[in-house]
Amino acid sequence: MRASRRRAYVASALLASWTGTYLDLYLAGKGLYAFPKRPFPSVFSIDIFFTAVVLPLGAVFFLALMERLSRLGRIGLIAALAALAAALEATAETYGLFTHTAEWSHWYSVAGYGLFLSIIWEFYRRFQTVD
């Protein structure tokens, strides 16, 4: 793997982690959702494992898939992953890992994850051209 591509992967994984962390801190702080079962609950109000491990690794896997797809395939993958993320949130709620307020709609998650994944992809592409 070229060094510039590796740096783009690392930078994109960090962006995914930091963006996810700050969005969770903001939205959980606003009371829109909470993480009843999380690592280090006395220290973190969010699920730090998800934002520090799952999001960066997921971002690298996502980018590796995106590189192999056509434009239409990339759009489809983003839509499918956004819908899957919302479905997994709903599943996490049944296990008590995640709770939303009554005002929350899982369509917000679909739109949010779609935008998040699009930003990560665009950042990755632009980082490679700058590097």
C-alpha cells in the first residue's frame, strides 16, 4: 500500500473517531439519547469503545470497500450502511445499550450516518490528492 494511501486511511479513521465522539457528546449532552451500558460510566457519558475502536476500524473497512465500487455502487453502499446503522441502533435499544427520547426518529440516524459516511469518503479522496 502506498504511503499516501496509508496516511489517508489513518487520517480518515481519526476523523471518523473524533467526529463520532464529539457528535455523541453533543447529542447525549442535549439529552436526545443515552448509553446506559458503557465502558467507564463514571468517566464518559458516551460509549467510548464505539467511538474509539468501532468507528475507526469500520471507517477503514468502509473506505476499502468504497475504493472498489463504481459511483452508483458507492451511493448504494452508503445508503445501505446508513440504513443498517439505524437498524443496529434499534437493536441496541432492545438490549439496553442505547436509549432515545420520544422525539427521536431513526430516520435521523439514517440521514446522519449517510452524511457522516459521505464526509469520510470525500475527506479520504481529498486527503490523497493533497498528500
